[in-house]
Amino acid sequence: MHTTAPPNDETGVPESYRLSSYVYELPEQRIARRPAEKRDASRLLYVDRQGQAAQPRAFAELPELLAARYPQGGLLVANNSRVFPARIFGRRATGGRVELLLLTPLPLLHVKPLGEGRHCAEAVGLVRTAKRMKEGEAAGFETPQGTSLSVVLLERGEYGRCRLRLEWQGDLANILNEIGHMPLPPYLEREDDAADRERYQTTYADASKAGSVAAPTAGLHFTPEVRARLAERGFRWAEVTLYVGYGTFSPVRAADIRQHAMHAEYVEVGEATAQAVREAKEAGLPVIAVGTTSARSLEGMHRAMGGVEAFTGETQIYLYPGSTFHVVDALLTNFHLPESSLLIMVSALAGRERIMDAYAVALAQGFRFFSYGDAMLIV
């Protein structure tokens, strides 16, 4: 049974701000450890904020459901970041095994040349060893072709995050593609395999945006055919980039959720997307976020810029009940962990009681949960 520990103190905290209000019991067998046979074969829970009960549907019906709700069309905004094989295994000088999860997106590395085809950069990562690795100690990672990557632990930080120095020869992305593993969520409780290289990635992930350590999972259901049917019904498509960090799996630890310190993530909202959002708003058409990361990008942009303008930088925006959504009108999302900032975010959009009731419907109807699970459409 997937549950969490009760918070320490909620005395006098209104119900919608109590962490314990975002707990539900999830049988282990409801965690989707493998994707559906086909991307668009997932199920979809349709949640209408106007008062209708949540309705079990099929994801393949998404174009028809949106067209019925928004006959004039609208704008879907998706996160085009790419998950990179950030989990690698190497050896210390002593021969001990090292596991490294690289957290810094490759496009954000400040790479310096060392000469003779070698490069270096500082990065942040999680390091796991049998015996604690010392500051200043190095580990080596070899490819089958003999290309090497050296990693020096420079400094330990909070929550296991370490500052690292990387040194390599050739192309770092190619090295990681050769030796790296997909950083599957810990709750899948399995090692990645060849199929995850394709399925734990959206079909529209941009190769130049390789930097996420978790997939923007609402987008995993889309196929070119579904997108074509959406376009036929008047729904435009725009993209943002948010490099999904490991903090997305961090639970909220504050009994009063308003006291939670949100992690930062790097966002890019280009001018073309900002213009598409402005045009949709001016025409009275809905902006539909494909996933919480797209919603966070758009709302983070609005908070940083004071409106709908191109934005590049970090956002720590935290959306909980009582927060105002300035850009997002509807949301497509998967089902989230209990006591997570993502469950709290969707509750901010649709209301806590409505979301928890919808989760109860999903559980009763046999929906599959989390990254490889089914989806929910909130309109």
C-alpha cells in the first residue's frame, strides 16, 4: 500500500492547507511499472470544474472531448525537454563502485576547453557509493570504445546533492548515450531497459533540449495521429522547455503546505510561444497546459515578467489552493504521488475536494497511476 507518514503538527491549519488533506491510499498494483502497449491506448479521466462528476474515458478521445468543450478551438502548450541518460556507473581509484545521477541539464553546462579534444565543466549530481566518497576524490567512467569521463567530487551539499567537476574527451552527450541509463522514477522499483529509451520520452522531445531527469509525463500519451486530429479541430500547438529536476519527486514535508520551500527549475518560453499565448487570450480561446511542467513554465513566466512575455531563467513558483492561474485555463496531467507539490498544484486549479473525489473515481475504476500511468483532463 502506497501511503505516507502523518505530518507533525496541523493545529489551527485550514483543511486545504493541511498536508494530510493530500493523502490517499494507493494499492501497489495500481502503480504503472510499464507503459501502455501503445501511447494513446492509455485511459483518461475527464474532470469538468463546472460540476459534473469525473468521467472515465480513453486518451484517444482527447481531440473530441476538447472540441466538445471548446468548439472554437484553443492552444495546447507542451514541454519539449528531453530526458537524458543521466544515471551512470563507474569506479573509484580503490576499485569501489560509483553510481552518479547527473542533475545539471547538458545545455546549461559551462564547458571549458582543456586542449587535445578534452573539456571540463562543473555540474551538480547525486553520488552513491558503498563507502562515503571524500571531497577531492575522483571516479572514472569508461565507454566500450575506451572514451573516458572523470568526475571529481568538489563539495557536498544538502539532500545528497554534490558539486562535481566533469572532465572528458569528445562529446559528452555521446558518452552518456553510450554508458548512461534512463533515470526512471524510484517508485517503479526496477532497472531501465531498452524500451524505456523510447517510451520514457515524448515523441516531440527536442534533441537540443536534453536535460530532464524525469519525463514530462502527460506528454507521453501523444502520438502524431492524436496531434493531427487536434489540429483538424482547431487546436494549435506551442512548446516551452522546462528541465524537469529530481526535486519533482521530493515530498512536501511541511504540515502547513504554505510553508513548503519549492525547488527551482530552469524554464525557456520563447517569443513564438508567448505570441501564441497572447493571441489565444486575445481571441478568448483556452490555453491548455500539457502537464504540470508546462503549467509551471507558463505561470512562472507570468510571475517573472508580469505578463505574457518571452522568459528564460529559473522559476520557483509554487501553486497551491488560493493561488491564481493567470495563463492556464485547462490542464492535461497524470496522477501524482500523495503529499506531492504536483497533487497540490492540480488541486489549486480544480479545488482540493474535486481532485480528491476524482482520484477516488480513478481508484474505483482501476486507473493506473504515476509516470507510466493514465491521464486526467481538467477543463
